Amino acid sequence: MAGLFDKQAKIYVNARPNYPTEWFSMLAALTPHHTLAWDAGTGNGQAALGVAEHYEQVIATDVSEGQLQHAMPHPKVRYIHTPLSMSEDELVNFIGGENSVDLVTVATAVHWFDLPSFYSLATRLLRKPGGVIAVWTYNHIEISPTFNPLVKHFFESTSTYWNPKAQYAFDGYRTLPFPFESVGLGSEGNPVTLDVPKEMSFDGFVGFLRSSSGVNTAKEQGVDLLSEGVIKEFESAWGGSKLVRSVNYKVSMLVGKVKL
């Protein structure tokens, strides 16, 4: 999926939620060592910065150079571009070597990965015992009882432009393969559900839609899913372009360890 989010990278920085600090404290409490973490598909580094508060070093990787250009600097985070041409052995050595990683995180990205290859890589890198992998995604946002159906209809009516891999996210990771042993925070087929509240302007909501892969895929095909008419309909239901609303991102998370 290299390049899928390159063009909207700048929008993505401001349109997506920040993850609660408590999440990273919760994940860090699961690992006995706090030397090295790997944030895969880091994008602009939103999760990497949270992880860095608990680990000595974070390797944050992405196949998208465009996303990494907007990554947020941190003294403990090392951002690395990892093109798809890199072999598994190269990645293992690049990140830290086998049995070296205490925590692997993937925030709203693992559904785009070549899952067998990624899981093989994570299994090699994770400490055994003690290493933990956590993946999560948000599959929809809740705004209000009157606004939510409009958002649902928008995504359903534009489904032909979404990559099939996005279905894992729409399903809330209930159908996502996850071949790791549960540590009490979800298991394959049964993710835990978490909430991420955010204060959002109408422009922020439109930015959230514009940063999505389906909208950008349609645009490349000459179709504007966010036409003036669609924006006006959303604006009216929102309550006007100047109104700031409290929204809630619904997040699904799976956390596990290597099966020994």
C-alpha cells in the first residue's frame, strides 16, 4: 500500500485523533523491559510519541516518505523509511535484531499490511518471553444521533472506491487475522472497544473525510465524493461551519504475545 496516503499526508496530520496517554501506560505495563519499541506504519508519528514516553528508544517506520516528511520529532524516536523492496532479514537487522523489541505498535494501519509477512517479522523481533504487540484502528466516529446516519450513508454509498483491505477496519478488526496469544486485551475475532474523544470543528471533520483513502482514490479517478452539495448537506446537519462539536472515535484494539 505504499503511496496510498502520500498525497493527503499534510491533511492527515491535523485530521486524525491523538491517542490517549493512558493507552501507552497500559501497554508499557504489560512488558517487563522498556528498552526498544517499534511503531510500524507510523505515519506522522502520533503513536510513536506516546510510546516514547515509556521506552528508551522507538524505531518508527513507514513505507510512505510523504507521511514521514510530516512526522513529529522526538529525541527518543528514530524515523526510518522502509520501502517494500526491503527484505525481512534487512528489516530485522535495521530495527534491532531478533528477540530485541519489547513492544510493537500499529496504529490504524495494520489492515494495509501484507499480514503474513508483517506477523512473521513481528514474531522474529519481539522478545520471547515478554514482548507484546498491539494493533488498533477506529472504524467510525460518533457525533450526534442526527449526524451519524449521514456519515454512515456517505461511507456505504462510496464503498466502491475503498480498497478491500479497508474492510478489516470497517469490521472493527473482528475479521482481522491476529495469530498471537491474548494478554487480556482482546483476541483474534474479539477486539476490545475503546473511545477517543476529540473536539472537532466542521473544517476538521471535512479534513477527516478528505484524508481517507477512498476519497483520494475516487479523486484520482476523476470523481469528487466531497462535492459542494455534499459539503453543504454535512454543514447543515453539523449546525453551521463555525460550530465546534465533541466527537468520539470508536476504536478496536488487539494486544497479544508470541505463542511459545
